[in-house]
Amino acid sequence: MNGALKAMFFTAAGMLIGAGAMSLPKLAEVLSPEQPLVIPTTKVKRGDVAFSVTANGQLQGGNSRMLTAPMTGAYQLILTDLRKSGDIVKKGDVVAQFDITDESFRLRESEGDLAEADQSVLLVRYDALAREEELNYELIRARGNLKLAQIDMEANPLRSAISAKQVTITLEGAQHLLAKLEHDYPDRKASTNASVALQEAARERSKMLAETARRNIETMTLKAPADGYINVERNANTNYYATGAVVAPYQMGDQVRAGMAVAQIPDLANWEVVALIAEQDRGHLSESQAAEIKVVALPGKKFHGRIASLGGTTGPPWDRRVECKLSLQDPSPELRPGMSTRIVITMETLKNALWLPAQAVFERDGRTFVYNKAESGFLVKDVQLVRRSESQVVVKGLKEGDEIALASPDQKEKKKSGGTDNAAKAVAK
């Protein structure tokens, strides 16, 4: 009897649990009713709309004196000494020093070659003088022999035929010898002079190499061209780049390619801000255009500047940028080179224009449209885009006060229905 009661008890409990599980979805629907679909909206406004360009920049002294690695013929130079950023220097103070070991060796080698070349030039010159004296002696002797032969020739009528013939032959030989010596004299002297010139050219080459090495050693010591602060440049002499990575400034032991900037001495009487502007905004900027500048390290202060120059476009295809330099109009004593800045350049202001937040305007299949709220829902309405910025758009085709969706209703509807409905179902009839 007890066994039958237990079986009935467990059967009844199982039925109750099953019934409760089946009723849970309905209970969840009762407790959590479906929330109505809410689309954020905004209204079309009329007013003056200012379009501006914003960018991050870096403060530096205007007309900075750049200190660059010398062009010594070496591809890489090694820094053996370097002052720190922010150090105050006077004109002529040493800012950076490169390793001069190789140039010192070249200088000693060239000076040794120059000393040897000086001795060679002296030896060749003395040899040339000896040869010239020898040539002159041969000419004098040949002229003397010719004169004697001519005297003997005058006595021929008194001699026998054989003796006269011998004198004639001697005279002719003396004449031929003198003529040959006089003919060869310029060539032999030119050959001697050429030997001297060759040795002198070798000496000039050694002298030039020594002067070049001495000049290279001097240029490998970078000195401050004027009083001011030192701003050490960042070491871009690397083949490794990563998004968000910070490139460290140069320090002792770093290798520097010839011609690269190592440091600069800013002109603190003329401040500049250097910023990279998006390529699409380049056509809206021009020199002397006004800008508002905020220095991160000086919160609450606003500075004013104007565009001084616009450089070329650089950067990868997906992030093309234009270098923009702005002159600071109202500098402050607490400014320092390298401070981060935020600049705002007002490009133009459209008066009495209809405008919306930028996220309210959609573009698809060559159309520009908005979702205009009506009594029955949201209607797609084409508009004409006049001007667009990061946050605002000026449009035509709407009326002031029209209520416009800030999000696409069809995407909201798709999310609600699991993505089975199309855009036509999202827009109310």
C-alpha cells in the first residue's frame, strides 16, 4: 500500500512540474511585455552654420634653426654626445657630437700621404733642374763643336783632299747633332715638367683629402647657431612602424642617416604650430586664414593664429594628410617647444541655412535622403546636400521644424523582426 502511494505521489509531482515549465514562456510575456520601437529624432533648424577643420598639432619655435647630420659620405653616423630637450644653450655651445674615429683615421692617412707627396715633388723638381742643366750643357757643347768644325772648315783649302773631307764630315755631324738637340729640347723639357706636374697633382689630391677629413671632423660637431632651447627630434631612422606607436627622440648611441635633422633651436620670439590636416579639407584652406589654438598643457587659455603655409600631401593612401603651419599671434611666456595643441580653423559660415545633425542624412544607391516623420510613420524623402562637416549638414528640400529620424527605421525594424522584413516594411504606409 505504501509503495502505491509513493508512486502516485511522484507521478502527480512530475505532472505539476511539466505544467509549470510549459507556462514559463507565457509568464515571461506577461511579466516582460514587448517594448514599443523608439526612433530618436531631431528637428530641422534654420540659422548660421560655421564649418571648421579640427586637428591636433605640436608647438615649435618659428623660423627654427635645424641641426642636421653632416653629409660626410658615410651612410650612418653614430651620436656620441647629445644635449637634452629643453636645455638652454648659448650661441656656439655644442649640441651634438658624432663619432669621428673614421674621419680621424682618414685625416692621419691623408696627412701622411701629403707629407710623402711634398717630398716626392721636391725630388722631382730637383731632378728636373738637373735634367735641364744637362740639356743646356749638351746644347752648349754641340754649339762649341759646331764652331770648331766651322773654323777647321775655313782652313780646308790649305789641307789635303782627305783631311778636307774629314773636316767636312765633322762639320755636318756637328750641325746634325745641334739640330737634333734643339728639336728635342722642348719635348724633353715638357716631359720633365709633366713629371713635376704629376707629382704636384698627387700632392694636391692628398691635400684635398686632408682638408675634407678636417672639415668633416668640424661638421660632425653640431653647435647652437643662436641662443634658445634645444628641441631634440624624434628618431625616424627605423623600418619598424606600428599603429599608435610613439617614436622616441634621438639619444646617445643612436645611428643617424646623413642629412637628417637631429635637433632644432626654436626662435622663441616667433611661435608656430605644425598640424596634419585631412586631405579632403585641403581645398577649403588658404594662407592667412584665422584659427583658434588650445594648448593641452595650458587648459582654459585660448590662442589665435593664422595659416602660414600649406605643405604637400603625405602618408599612406588610406590616410593622406597635408602639413599645415600656423603662426601664433599672441604667444605666452609659459609656452615651450613640443607642447601638444588642438587647432580649430573656421573655413566658412553659411547664413540663414537649414541644417541637421550629420547622422540624420543617409546616402544609398546614389541618393541622399532623410526619414521624415509623418502621422503614419517615417517617410523617405530625398534632399539636396549643400555642405557637410563632421557634425552638421546643410540641406535643401526640407522645411524648418520638420522632424527627422536620427537612425534608420528599417534597420530598427529588421532588428526587431530578426532581419526578415525589407526596407519597404520599415517605412510606414
